[in-house]
Amino acid sequence: MADKNQARDKFGSRFGVIAAAAGSAVGLGNIWKFPYIAGIYGGAAFLFVYLAFILAIGLPVMLSELIIGRKSQRNAFGAFKVLAPGTPWKYIGILGVSAAFLILSFYGVVAGWSVQYIILSIQDGFSNRSPEQIASLFTTFTTSPIRPVILQLVFMIATGAIVIIGVKKGIEKYTKILMPLLVVILVGLAIKSVSLEGAKAGLDFLFKPDFSKLTGEGVLSALGHAFFTLSLGMGTLITYGSYIQKNNNLVRTVIEVTLADTVIAILAGIAIFPAVFAFGIEPTEGPGLIFVTLPNVFHQMPGGFLFSILFFVLLTVAALTSSISILEVVVAYFKEEFNISRKGATVLATILISMLGVLCSLSMGVLEPVKIFGLNFFDLMDWISANLLLPIGGLFIALFIGWFFGRKKVEEEVANGGKLSGALLSVFMFLVKFIAPIAIAIVLMNKVGLLNFG
Ligand code: PFF
């Protein structure tokens, strides 16, 4: 990636842009987090609220971030200094950097679990085990004090190394081939899962909503997850937007990335919930849900041995293409604000985040009794970043585009010679000016008790 005064590195092709943004969006959020929180907050009702947030808030905020990045040609923090010099808007960037810190600390831990499951798959560790034994395999591993910490560190070092190599070589190349392969594997898993005995209860759980199950906490989590899964609210896509060529059709990029992300989350849901019910696992199992469910499916599948290796390899790669985009936010900030080299900034950020990550990992085991606001450290990092920092970041990004940047400049940046019709532009402006900020504010106020919807 370039220094301020060099020509900035650009994604090479249209597909490269989508590959990189989709690479950031598609990750543990889709395959690990979506099923487990959907399981906790009532299945279909959660899914529908989450989809509504994706449409009404995710799409417009994603377009806003890309506009800010491409127009300013800067990272999340510098962008606001260029577009709104001398104003406090730049603090949105600081919020984003903090969110990136917290997210990567627990993200690296879960990615480390995925690495462990590659190893277990290769050792054929799932065959001839009962669902109970598979569940205890997970608990024994995640609660131990050493191995998960080491694997988290290995993953973080890999993330840092790729970030040092740079944008095109680091991101575009990997995503192009491996993301389609991930979809193929998920489809295969979904087919197997749906054909298990008792699968229908799982499909009903995921697609037949019972809105009475929905709580204020569930709605907040659906909102937070809409941001988390699309990599929004902390400036990741501002940074990526700054690498997008001027002739790229941003609206189309936004629609394609959102569609890919959503389809992959739903596919993951179809792969998991039928199996959850077929094997008598609780949908409210929590962060271990995919790790205690999928191995049962693998060892009943023809070719399950290879399938499970491939699945966890791809999950780890999907995690990597997301984690580099998270680290990039912190690195770009350190580099430009503290004038350190790219390499130095990456090493520093990786070390600091990994230290926080060690606490997250230990909080599954030896530090489990330590609770803050009733949550262990791992859940606390997740909760604060996804449910608080990202929605607040998104709220201000929408306000910035709607009220400060304004319709005329949006039109100039997005139009590419008139590709966005007037009607669509009006819908977009209405969403960023009113709908997104008001909806986010209501959900957050409900949570802190200023409004009460239960
Ligand atoms: N979207 C990623 C996922 O779903 O796994 C996680 C993520 C990446 C969150 C980048 C936030 C971000 F800025």
C-alpha cells in the first residue's frame, strides 16, 4: 500500500474489488457467529430482523463507507480529516480503531479454534465418537490454558504477515479461488444436513418465525450482527474504498457483496440447524455450536474425512481474509497518525491485539470466573464491539453522508456518468438521513433503558 504522496495502490479488476470486500465480509461472522446467535435469540425471528437491518441499514452504510473512502483516498481516520477538516468527525475513525482492536482480539481466538479443528480433522479425530464425546472434545480444548493461546498467536502472526505484504498480493489472490470453493462445501454440507432424520425441526427453527421469542437483546444483537457480518461501522470499507478505481460501479459492488455475505450466512444456517436438531444438540449452545455440530455431520458423510479438512481450512482462510481487513484499520491509523513504518505499525498492532486475545482465550477456561457486567472477557469484547461500537460508528457514518457530505457530492462520487438514477439516489439519501440513524438510535436507547420495548 502506498504512502500519502505516492500513487495509491488500486485493486486490479472489478472482480478484485468484490473479492476483497467480500473477503472481508465473509468470515467467522457468517459461519460461526450467525448460527450461534440465531440459535440463542430464537432462530427465524432473529433471521428476519437481521435481514431487515441488512436491507435498511447495512446496504446504505456500506455504500456510504465506500464513498467516503474513494472520495478521500485515505484510511478511516484520515478520511474525515480530508473531507471535513477541523471538525470532530475524525473521532469516528478513533471509534473504528477501538472496535477493530476489540474484534480482532476474540476473532483470532475463534480462528485458532478453527486451526485446531483442521488438525483434528487430519488426525481423523471425529470418527467413532458420539455427539457427547464431540462436545467434550470442544470444551476440553477451549478451556485449556496453552494450546488455544498458541494457535491464536499463530493465526495472528499469519494475519500480520499478510498485512505487511500488501493489498493486492495479500488479498485479491486468495479470495478469488477460495471463496467459491467455500460455497461449494457449504452447499454439500447443507444437502447432507437437510437429509438427516429429524432435519425438518431445524429448518422450521430457522425459517418459521415466532416473533414472541424476540427480546430487546435479540434485536440489538441482530443490528450488531448486521454491522459485524458486513464489516461495517469501523471504517474497514472506508479503507478498502480508497483502493477502488474511480470507474467502479459502487452501487453494484455493494449489492453483490451484501448478497454474497447473506447467502453464505443462510447456507451456514441450513448446514447447521437441521443437524443441531437431528443430533439432539441445544440451539442455544453458544460459541461452540458449529464445532460441536458439524463434526457429527462429517463423520456420517461419504468422504467426510476430506470434507472436514477442507471445510476447516476454508473457514480459516475466510477468517484470514477478514482478519487482515480488521488489522488494516489499526495499521493504517498507527502508520499515518504516529508516522511509523508499515512494518513497525503492523508488528505493534499485532502484538497489542494478541495480548488482549490471550485474555479472551483464557476467559473460556482459567479466567472464566472473572465476569465484567456478567460477561466473561471473550463475550465482553464481542458485545461491546458488535453491539455498541459498530452501530454507533454506523450511525455517525450515515449522518455524515446524509447531513454533512450531502446529496450533490454523493451523486458526483457514485454516478460514474449517471449510473445511479434520481429515484434510487433519493431512496439512499432518505435511508442515510433518517431511517438508519433513527433505527439505530431506537435500538440502542431501548437497550440502555431510555426507551422500553421489552
Ligand atoms: N465481517 C467479518 C465476518 O463476518 O467474519 C468480521 C469483520 C471484518 C468485522 C471486518 C468487522 C470488520 F471491520
